[in-house]
Amino acid sequence: MARLIRMDRTGHTTVAEWSAADPEAVARAVEAFREELDRGYLAMVSTGPGHAEQVRELPLDADTVILRLPISGG
Amino acid sequence: MAADPTVVGSRSDGDRETTTALPELATVAWRPRVDAARLDRQDALWTLTTAAHVAPFLLAAAVLVWLEPLLVPVALLCLVHAWAIPALYAQRGANVVRPGPRGAAGPERASVGLLGDLIGHEARALHARTGLVLEPGGLGTWVVGEAGALLVRHGRRRRVACWCVQVREPELPAGDRIAHLLLALRADETGFATVANLAFSGAPWRVRARMRRAQRPALDAARAAARAAGRRAS
């Protein structure tokens, strides 16, 4: 089961879970994904040790998609 | 004219549209993208600036004593200034990895769990001891904290650059703060360094002395990794 995780004040929250074989779960996950992006979150997927990528569409084949907030210089 | 730092590239991989440039670069569009050559220049400029701050006080101390030995106390004050200026900059550098206040235990534990999923066993063990995450990169070895990161470049273990960069959400637990920086760093290392503000560049011993004792092994590990990378390269 793939997960869409948002890093937040609780540590993290699972926003959606889906399996590529379940179209309804996929649709819910895609909608949740877009809502989080609209709220200003950035979606990241790990692409191997030490590598990550920002995604703008929900990658249905990913195990975990992590939502983060923008960073800035202090 | 400097190239647009936000343009590195994006691609469509089937149904996955990805981007390799941090979107945060748009907020610092005037900055040229950091690369190894730019880091070299920043290091040199930092050394020159420090020397320009310190040298006049050293010179003044010497001249005062030469003119009038009774002015030794004033000369000593000049020497204190010459010592304090780089020390203050180094303190600013060490502050980028200073741990922030802790929130409730549950969220803190959950955030560390998520962070642990992102890093390997050794990095997890180091984080448990130091609260910092060691992350190898293309520019060097990074030590990522809650509000910034240290960079020891490959083969240059006698210098550390301290970068101030953070996520502006005060209620995030510590592990999430580090995970935010880690994911951004992994997505676009030079973009990460471009977004961050350089707080200090100089001798690691200056920064190490001002870090919390428990954190120091993380900087030591980064220096060891940088030395190993330098040996491999030569």
C-alpha cells in the first residue's frame, strides 16, 4: 500500500493510502495530493540512496510520497 | 548576466512530472547558482574579509606598544578585538546546527521515525548520538541540523562552511525540520546551497569548539569523510 505523508506538527500524518489496483483509492489520493499542493506543500519522492525528486503529479508507482514545506535562508 | 538559478530542468517520465530545481530558488532569483568554483570564491572572500577585520587590530596593538610601552593595556584590548571577531563569526556558524526547543514527546518521536526511514543505519546511529544527520553530496559531506547545515568539501577537511536554512513552521518537531532540509538537499544540492545563507566559512576547530559537545562527532565524521573522498580523488 503506497502512502502520501505530510510532515506536520504531529510528526507526520498519512494523508492518503492507495494501491494502483484500486481506482477509487487512487482517485482519493490524487485529490488529496492536489489539495496539499494547493496548500503550499511540495511533494518529494526518494529515488535511491541520497537522492530525491520533487513531483507535481502523484506518482502511482511510488511507495511513499512525502509532503514538505518550502525552505528559506535564515 | 547570471543564468537563471531556477532553471535546471524538468522532465516528464510517463505520468510522473518531476523537477530537479528547488522551487524555493525563485525567492532568491538574484543569486547565481552555487557551484564548486563559486564556493572557492566565497571561501577566499571570507578569509580576506576576516583578515581585513583582524589585521588592523593586530597592527594597532603592535604600533601602540612600539610607541609607548605604557599602552600595553590598550594593545591588549586590540588583541581581544582581533580574537573576538572571528570567534563571533564562528559562533554564528555553530548556531546553524544548534538544536531548537523540543515539543511534545509523541510528535518528536514520530518525526525521528520518519527521518530514520530516509537515512541509512550509520546515519541513524549518528543522529541518535548527535542530533545531526551526515549526508554525502556532490560538493562534499553535509551535516544537516534543524536550522541549517555544515559542509566539509571533498579533500578540504580544514575548512567548513556553515549554511543557515530552515523551514518556517515553528511547531514542526526536530526530526521533521531535518527531514525538510534533507529532502531539499537530496533533490537539488547546489540549489539548496543557493537558497541557504552562508553564516561562516573557516576553520572547523573554531566551529567545533562552539558546538555542543554531543554534536561534535558529526563534524568529525564529516571531516573524515571529506579526507577519504580527497584521497580517493588523488
